[in-house]
Amino acid sequence: MHMKKENYIPFSKEILLEKQLEQYYTNESDATNFKRLFHILEHYFHYEGFELNQQLKLNYAHFDPDRLAEERSLYVNKSNLNTFHAIFKKVLERGNFEKIDEEVLQNAINASDLVGLNLHIDFGDYDEYYLYARGLTKTKEQVKRFFFWKKEVEIEYYDRVVIYLHYKDSNYFKAKKIDPEKLHFDPNSIVLKIFKRVPKNDLETIFPNAEPKMSLKDKLLLWIPAIGGGVPILSTKVVPALLKIGEAYKAGHLNHIQGIKTSLIQSGVALSVLGLYLFRQYKGYVNKKNNFKKMLTDSLYFKNLGNNGGVFHSLIDASEEEEMKESMLAYSFLLQNNHPTSSEKLDQQIEKWFEKEFNCRLDFDVQDALTKLKHIGLAQEVNDAWSVLPMEKALQRVDEIWDGIFEYNSK
């Protein structure tokens, strides 16, 4: 079964630019102009990213848990949740992040690859929660199974995962008899986090309220031997022996006690062996919990790339990078074609190029790339066929756009 192809391009813009120059712009003048063209475009996309970042910060301020309550209150009528949602989603889409389906999350909760532990998440704590990811890859890992035996399993990892959590207000937690002042988060706040290299089947571990719980298997391994072994020993050996000792003391037949004591000691040994087995089973469960805590610590310190407002910088940078790569490739290939080309043919052309040059199968977002080029004024569509401005005119066009951004009209 083939993995779903992504829009995300897993190579940097510098690598793609270098490859384009090497193959299509061997003339020094053409190479210089091509680099100049996209140097200016890079600044243009950065300017767009700056504007988006400003809007995100403004509309997030009232829900930002990193701000003091007094400061958040100043943004009651300035931060708009719907506006924030729209811009946040736009930035994620530009960065080629895709929303993770609820089914994928539930599968992760039910089937853990690395944790080996059932986790409970109280989704009722949230008004809304979303997960977005990009860059799904496969790798092989050694996973411990049954004492010292290890099994090699194939595990899918997301290169980046963004989690969005909008907590319910304080009234909800008061109704649950929970003091809002004692919570580790602010009610009605929106928590944002971005992680790298997250196993697809362990997505649930990045939720801050994920709590370990015993699986049915753990419970069976603990309680069946306890009931199956402990109850018969107690009912047939220990309790009768104690009753007989009591009767012997009352009747004064102390010479009978020694034999009963021997039987009692044997029962005690059997119970000790059973207790040791149960202790080992419980200790195994505790070790799983400790491994889970270590995984959380690793996520916080080594996999976490940003929190709350800090997430915006990572996402804006990612969106600028993807915008740049898509525009560069669409312009370059249309320029090399030297004749109007349909979007379908251009799409196939670029995807085949990735397969040949990088052994990479992806779903190039050709419509998004062409829309950007048309918006900038570098491409046009006539009768479902696309063409771009020659290099010299393209340079003049982007220079006009850049000059116009900061134009001051005194009139």
C-alpha cells in the first residue's frame, strides 16, 4: 500500500535553486538574473509573512497563556477568534501542513508503537482541539517485547506536528469541583505547540493531559494469577490451618500445632512466590509509566520547537519556504518550456523531475504556485495554458512590486 503523496517539498529552497541553476541556467548572465529574481521574491514573501505574523499576534493576544491576565484583558475587543482561526489556517496551508483526521488520532490512542501503554485523554477539557502535520516518513525501530526480546517494527513519523488546544472557561472546571487557581493552565486560553519527529501511532503523547492507565492485558496479568492462585491457597491451606491452630490452643492439644505450622509455612512460601510474581507484573507497569514520562521529557526538551506565540515564527518561516519553492519551480519550468503549458502538464513535469532527481514522489501544488505567480504578475493564463514573463521583464516586475510596497504618496 503506497503512502499518500504530500504537497510538502522535503528539500530546502537553496538545494532546489542550486539544482535549477546546474541544469537550466549554465549561462552566467542567466544564472545571475535567476538568482536576483528569486532573491527579491524571497523578500516579498518575507514581507507577506511579517504581515500575517502581526495579525496572528494581535488576534491571539487575548487567548495567549504566556501573557498576564491583566494584559490579556486589554485585548478583549481587539482579539477576534474567528479572524485568528482563518489566518492560522491560511499559514498552515501555505506551509503545506495537513489536518490530522480524528480517526488517525483514535488509532494512535488504541495502538501505541513505542509507549506500550494505554493513555486516557479527557477531551472534554477543550472547546476545540486540532492537530496538523507534514512530512510523513517510515523507519525501522527496535521495540522491546516480553522481557529481553526485541522486535524490529516499521514506524511512521511526522516530520512536524502542530497541536491547537482551546481550553474551556473556568465555569466548566468549577462545575467539576476543580479550583481553576490550581490548574496548570489558564481556562479559556489557547495552547499551541509544534513538535518534530512524532510517531504517528504515538500522537496522543503530545496532549498535556494524557494520563497513563492500565491496559486490559496489564490488569489480566495482575489479577488473574492473584485470584486464581491466591484465593485457593488462602481458602484451602491458610485459613483452615489458622482455624486448626486456634482450636488446638483452645483444646490444649499443643502437640498438634507443629504439623499445622509446617503446612502454614508451606502455604506462606507459595503466597510469597505468588506475591513476587504479582510485584514483578506491577513493576513492569510502573516501568512503562516511567518510560512514558521519559518520552514526555524528551518531547519537551528535544522535540518541542515552539510554544504558543513562538509557534508563529516556525510556521511563518515554513510557509515562506514553501511559497518560495513552489513559485521558483513553476516559473522556472514554464520559462524553460518556452510555450504556453497546461497546469496538468506542468504538474506532471515537476513531479517527474522530483522522481528523477531526488527519487521523491510528491503531489506538487501546481494551482497554488500558478495562483501566486499570477498574483505577483509573473504569469498569465490564456485558454487554460500558462506562460511567464521573460527574465528581464520578470525582474522589472518584481522590482516595481518591491518599490511599491513602501511607496509614500504625500497626496
